[in-house]
Amino acid sequence: MSKINQKIIPHLWYDKEAKEAAEFYASIFPNSKITDLTTIQDTPSGNSDIVTFELWGQKFMAISAGPYFKFNPSVSFIVNFDPSREKDAGEKINGVWNKLSEGGTVLMPLDKYPFSEKYGWIQDKYGLSWQLMLTNPEGEERPAIVPSLLFVGDQCGNAEEAIQFYLAVFKNAKQGHIARYPKGMDPDKEGTIMFSDFSLENQWFAAMDSAHEHKFSFNEAISFMVYCDTQEEIDFFWEKLSAVPEAEQCGWLKDQFGISWQIAPSEMDEMMRNGRPEQLARVTKAFLKMKKFDLAELRKAYKG
């Protein structure tokens, strides 16, 4: 069984456009491709496309599963254009910005800011948010794409607590940069997190607080899949992360900060990829009844 070398994978929920969106992104970013497309039948949302794809070497997953959740900027993706890594990083950032702008909405214009020579925040035509940034080649190297968590509303001020919590739950975790708001940046409180990044299982994340008036908060449109090799590991993450009993469903849970995770056996990826239609149907039927995944039951359903 091939091991999944990326343990935590961002997962995007679309109404119907998962495949179309994945193709759109793969056409924009370098070193990108669709790696798998599976359709599962007869889910509560009808037939669902599940798309696995890579953008700039970062694995993603997307599903078309009905109009239940809408993307918003509480989770966005920072794209680092690093001049020490990329020839013509400045031109590349313009090219990507122009393509993501088609039918999109600019949240912060592509411009020079105190923290970057060139930076912009855009919501694309599917509603997904991207922060494009020309990085300082002198700085520590970071991956090309980093999911970013924005703590707003009643979660504002919790970024630091969340980072400490995740660093304690995941093995192989480390803190990166921390920049705090100085005095006089109202409404943002002095000492809260202006920008921070951290790594869990070799997956970098960024986090920040914002006390400005935002009309959105974390939801299920973007979740993070954690691939587990054993039932013990599934049990461990489930117990540590799940804080909202009514959100527990089909391997999904919600943590105390409102962020959604999917705790999934790595084998399930193999089953979905290699299963015959009747095997997929049995596995789907089995997992739709579960909250936390039961690996033995899934294996049994797969074997029939």
C-alpha cells in the first residue's frame, strides 16, 4: 500500500464545481495536476465527484456535494512567490493574479505593502481566497502554498491558543514566525497575533487575529484531512480534536475553534482509488452510517 507522504490535506467543498475548479487551478499554478477523480453514488447529496489534485506540489482534495457550505476568507491560501526559488517571480505573481481575478473579487489590491514588495488578496470566481505574495528571499524558506486561518468575531484573539493547541496535538510540530499587533492598531488589540506560522507533520499553516468587522467565520467549506494508518491514530485525533458532538459525521469533526477536520484512514484513499463500483458502493454505505471511522468495518465492507 502506498503511504500518503502528506499527512494533512486541505479539503474543499463545492456545490457542483469540484472538477472544474481543480482543472482551473491546475492550469494556473506551476507543477500542478489532477491525480484522481472518483464519483461516489447515492450520497445524501446525490452523486459526488471526489477530486484529488496537486498545486505547486501541494496535495488538495475537493468534493462536489451540494450547496451546503460557501467558501469565505476565514481560510485562505497564501501563495509564496520566492525570487530565490523562482525565476521571474514578479512576473509569475502577476500572471497568477490576472487568472484568479477572472470573475473574482479583490479583497486587497496587488500592490506594495510594508510587509511585501508585492502582495494581494483575492477571492476567485468560486469564492476561494488566495493571498499572493512576493516573499523576501532573505527570509526562512516556506512552501509555495500555505493554508491561512483568520480568527475573527468571537474567535478573534484565539489564534495563539489555537496554535499552541495544534502544536501539542500533532507530533512533528514546530512554531515558525510570530508577529504581534503593536499598540495603536485599533480595533486590533496589542499583543494579539498579526501573523504567525507553524508546521504540523510537515504541513505549514499560517494564523492571524483580526478584530475588524467581518461577516464570516470558519465553516465546513474548507476542512483538513488527517490521514491515519491505524485505528489507534484515528481514535487519538478524534478524541483530541472533536469539540462539537453534533458536527461529528462521516469522519468529520469540528474543534473548539470552529475549524473542521476529517480523520480518515489512509487505506480509504486506496479503496476509493482502486475499488470496483460495487466495492465503492459498499464502503460508501458503511461510512455514511459512521461518525468516527471504524477501520475494521470499512475493510469488511470493502472485501464484501
